Amino acid sequence: MSSALELGDLRKSFGGLPAMNGVSLRVEAGERRLIIGPNGAGKTTLFNLITGDLERDSGSIRLFGHEVSRLKPHQRAHRGLARTYQIITLFPKDSLQHNIVLSLLGLRRMRWGTFKALARYTEVEEEAREVLKRVGLEHLSRRPIAEVAYGEKRRLEIAMALAQKPKLLLLDEPLAGLSREERAAMKDLIGRIPREVTVVMIEHDMDTALDLAERITVLHYGSVIVEGTRAEIIADPKTREVYLGD
Amino acid sequence: MKWARWALLAVALAAFPWIAGEYYINLTSQIFIAATFAASLNLLVGYGGLPSLGHASWLGLAAYLSAWMSLKLGLGHALTAPAALLGTTLVACAFGWISLRATGLGFLMITLALSQVLWGTAYRWVSVTDGDNGLRGLTRPAPFGISLDGATSFYYFALAVTVVAITLMAMFVASPFGAALRGTRDQPRRMSALGHDVWTVRWITFVYSAFWGAVSGLLFVYYNKYIHPASLSITSSAEALLGVIAGGSGTLAGPIVGAAIIMLLKNYVSAYIERWNMLMGFVFVLIVIFMPEGVVPGVRRLYLRLRKWRTG
Amino acid sequence: MQYWIIQTLNSLALGGLLFLLAAGFSLIFGLMRIANLTHGSLYMLGAYVGVTILKFVPNLWLAALIGGAVIAIFGGLIERFILRALAGNALGQVLVTLGISFIVADFCLIVWGGDPIPVQTPLALQQPLRVGGVAFPTYRLVVLAIAVVTAVALYLLMERTRIGAMIRAGVDDMQMARAVGIPVSKLFTAVFCLGAGLAGAGGIIGGPIMSAYPGLDADMLPLALIVVMLGGVGSLLGAFVGSFLIGAIYTFGTALLPDLAYVILFLPMIVVIAFRPRGLFGRQTV
């Protein structure tokens, strides 16, 4: 059984400035992994490299044993990879349901259909409403994104990724900007993600995130500093160093 | 209610040649051609978010291919029409591949430059295109033995082609592919993360839009029985783009209304002042500054506001 | 022999004129992300304004200076009052510049008429330069020299002055430039004036070679586009190399394969876009 995600000596630099300094990482299938690190540690860059939004300079990226570093982002999505964005990236003029439909279309052959109207694929709309129900947004399905609250957009971010039934899900700060109640609800939502989905999450809110994760990776200046269980991370002096200054 | 409106429109369009004089019948035929042309550009600009300034390539290329084949090779319309459409679409495959190395302004400049290649060729390659004289002495086809030389018969022909073209484009936009296309316009990164092949979606749209541009080119050359390099110029591309934007890009009715407005302006105003280019320039500047969303969405918003106000 | 020398000089002179046009276009695009489609019109307007100035000031160089300044001011007005109003709307800005180019084209037609207006070569430069039995057209050599001097001056401006450093910072990363307090707004106007002025002066200096005629704008704009896409957006070196490359291809293409010269002209651009979208010397993708 190969790991869900395996990074080998992954490197990336922007105009000579190194952003990813040879990161090696292994996430087992079904694991919940938290990635933490101070601002500028390269957490989102790491996600962008895994999804293919950025091209790596060198190193390997393996999804469930398959080397994907030469694949385009959409090809990686077809291998079971899904993500959410730290900065909300939805289709603002469209309804919540249409957002989910676009997500469902992404992995289906019918996305190339040019004659039959989308509105007549009732099974897709049905499934989209089903997805919205699972995240508690069903009552808003016809509303355009621009009209719903921030917390609801955050939920939709996750719903779009979950709609694809991914094998590996990357969550980029799913709790950012949420109120205390919303965070609890979101935590609940993330906690309910089925076990066959491997989850890698970037999050600053330790109180909430630590409960969700089994293993934690600390990233600093594009390198892995420490990796281990919650207790190991807290006990390690290097964590303290990273967070409490040089 | 909705059906009644469509039926009314259909009757009006069908009955028009009985009521109107030849001048107006011909003017309306020209509006049909311009509307098909603008609607095809709208697929790219409005739904794909890809501003092309080279769309005249497709109208002009199809017209030139068809004219050249019938004049210099002596082929009949039954052969030249599909061959011209095929040839134009193949060139569009290549142009799209190059142009879509970029998006946004880069795309705009590349499409402009590539269309200049065709324009320059039409002007300079005199042995093939007769240069500045243009290709003249063409005929209109006679489908099923019905001559299209009269204003009325051509009107119905242009109407039929336009209805088919716009219906198919509307279906394209309403399809899952159309939804994906709009997605690539609004959030290309998210779309590729969702598994959509953004580049291919854009390329297919480029080629499809060029195909309908080519169809309008055939109508154009049949109507005028003449083709000149000016049809391939920046001005011609700009006119179409102005039609799309004036009417409202990304809406179905927008480009049709826009193309009609431009065609009417061109016909009426040009009768009084000679300076169509200058007028078009001013219209461009005014529309972009004061009505960037276009006439159709603008009017629709006014209408909705009015209805809200009336119902309290 | 004589024929090829003349052709070579023609190509170099055309390259020089293209540089005057493309350098400004490239800087404006690189800095402001505006594809200024009036650039060809500014060149043509320069040529026509030069024709008029020459009626009062019988000196081509002085006319080029005055005319360049006039066009620079005209460009500045466009930037301040129209493009500024559309800041952030890149497509709107392009369409407006396109609209203005139509207005300018018709304006020139109204004022100066539809016939080409030749421009006299300055008397002192009418005699060819004879070296070892070969005659070199003097004026073309002078145009080449002007382009090279302008290129060096622009290079020094960009690399050795504060303004140049600010422009470079803006081309590389606009947000960063704003963040560190560079007066971006003034810089925009300055660069737009500079670009417009160079194009206008180019039109006048090019007068004795190309004369002033309707359609000059539509002939020059695509050339500027290909030069910039070939050389790379925002790169002076790119504009320089691209200009002379295109000047050569255009001249020799027309001489050898007149039918297809225009197609050949675009081939290098197409190859570059297909395989190196940044252009030969560009740092950013178009």
C-alpha cells in the first residue's frame, strides 16, 4: 500500500529566491495531517506545487504511488486530488448550486457536451443539492454567491472540493476569518469527512486544528523543521524556536 | 407568454419583406449577417473572456476562399461553401493554438497581429487576391434551384442561416461545455483544480467561434458578390467588437442588438456625414466610458427597476 | 552591390524608425499594462503635424522636436483624462485607445487630405555619401544614428537615473513599487508622454523616407506590435533588437518576395510566441 502523498526533495524558487528548500514528506492514506509554520514559511506554495498551480523546479510528487509532477492541475484532479483556497475562489455571479455543479462537471465526461442544455441534466442538479444538504447550505442553493455570508462561502469552498469525492483533500486555512460559532461548525464539518479521504490542512487556529490532526508538520523558510504527533511537536525545542523568534 | 413573444417575432421577421421596400429588406439582410458575425465573436469575448481583435480574419478568410475557388478554380457553390468553411476552421485551429499562449491583452495583441497577416496577404498577394481591386464578379448560390438574386429571397436565406447559427450558439452556451467556458472566464485556476482542461475549453471555443464567423463570411460574400481586403482590416474586427460591447457582451441578445445599432448608424449617419470612422471612434469611447455593460443589460436593469418601483 | 547596400541601409533606417515607435509602446505596456493602440496614430499624427510645422520652421530637426513635444502633450492628455478614468479596466483602456485611433485617422484625413504628402530631405543631406565608389544615402545613415543615440539615451535614463530605476521597479512589480512609495501616477503620465513624443518625433523624422499618408497608422501599429512581442514587453534591448530584425525582414522580404513579404514578417513573432511567450528579452509574459 503506497502513501497518499509522498514528496521527495521538492524545490522551487522565485527569481532566485528559494521558496521550497527540498521538502520531503509522506502522508499515509486516511491520515489527517496539519501543516503549520509562520507567515512566509511556504505553506500555500507547498499546496500550489502539489496541485500543479506552480511548476516545481525539481523533486518528486507522488499521489497514491503515481508520479504526478509532470501532470497539469486538471490531470491531478482526475487522480483524486482536490483543494480549497485560503482566499475564497468561487464563481461570484452564479448560485451555490451552480458552483457545485461546476465542481461535479469537472470529473465527468459530460462536461464536453455542447448540445443538450445543462439544465436538462437533472441528475447533476439533484446531486448538487445533495452535496449542499450535507454541508447545511441547501436552503441557499438558488442564491448567488455574492449574496451569502462569508462563513457560508467558506463552507461552500469545502463543499466544492468534497463534491468530487476526492482521495486526497488539501484544505488551505478553512477556518480563516470565521467567528467562534462558525469555527465550531466548520470543525464539525471537517471532522465528518469520511475516513477514506486523506486530509492535509494548513491552519493557524491551533486550538481547533490540533484536535483534528493526527500528525503535524512544521514548515519554516521552505523546509520541514519538525514532524510528529501533537505531543512530540510541542515538546520539540525547534518548534519553540520557529515561533518565538530566531 | 414567452412563447407568444417568440411567435410575434417570428411573424414579424417572416412578414417583413411584404411590408418593407427593397432598401430596408437589404439593410435587414445585412443586419442578419452582422448579427451572426458579432454573436460568434461574443462566444469568445463575452462567454470566454478572451478579447479578440482579429475576428475579421474568419469572415474575410471564408469569403476570400469561397470567392477564389469559384473565380480561379471555377468550382460551384456546393463545393466552395463547405471547402471555405473547412479551410477557415483549419486556419483557426492553428491561430487559436498560437493566440492562446496568452490571455487578456496578450491574446488581444496576438489575434490583432495574426489577422494583420491575412489582411497584408490579401493586399499584397496580388496574383491570388487581385490586391486592392478585390475579387469581383461573384455569384450567389441557388440552393434547391431557388435563385437568391432577389432581395426578398436572399432575405429569407440570410434569416434562415442566422436563426440556425444563433440557435446553435445559444445551445452551446447553455450546455455543460458553455457552463465550463464561463467558469474558465471567471475563475480559471479553480476550474483547472476542479478537473477542467481550461486551455482546451478555450481552444475549442476559439475554433467554434471562428467557424460561425466563417459562416457569416459566406453570407457576406454572397450578399456583396465582392470581397476586398478592407473586410480583413482592424476596422472590420473593431466594428464587430464594438457591436458586441455596445449591445452587451456575454448576453445572447446583446451582440444582435449591438450589430443592428452599428449597421443602422453606419447606413443612416453615413448618408449625412462622410466620417464613419470618426463617428465609430467616438461611439467606442463613449460606450466604454459611459455604458461599459452595454445596451441590453442596461435596458434590462432599467426595466427591472421600473417594475420593482411599480409593484412597490 | 550598390543595390544591396541601399537595401541594407533602408532596412537599418526602417529599423531605427521602428525603434522610436516600439520603445515607447513597450515601456507603456510594460509599466502600465496598456496596449496603446493609438501608437500608430501618434506616429502618423506626428508626420502630419511635422508637415505643417515645416511650413513655418524650415528645419526638419527643429520640427521633429516641436512636433514630438506636441504629440507628447497630446499623449499626456489622453492618459490623464481618458485612460486614468478607466484605471483597472484593461480591456476598456485598449478599446478606448482603439476608438481614439479611428478619430485621429479621420481627423488627419479631414485636415491634411487623402493624398500622400512628401517631406523634403534636409538640403545638406540630399547628396549621397561616396566612399570608394559606393554611394550611401546620407539621410538614412543619419536616421540610423538618431535611433542609436536615442537608444543609448533611453538606456542611460533607465539604468542610471532615479526615474529610470522607478520605471524598472514598476515594470517588474507594480504593487511593490506602489508600496515603497514610488509616485506611480506621475510616472505613468511621464512614460506615456515620453512614448507618445518618441512616436511623434519618429513620424516626422521618418517623413523624408515614408512621407505622410492616410493608413500610415495602420501600417506602423502592427509593426510596433510584432517588434514588442518579438523582443519582449518592457524591454528596451528587446525593442532595439526586434526593431532592426523586423526592419531587415520587411525590407529584404519586400525586395525578394514581394507577394508574401507580409507573411514572412510575422513568422518570427509567431515562432517566438509559440515557444517563448515572454519574447526574446522580456521578463514577463505578455
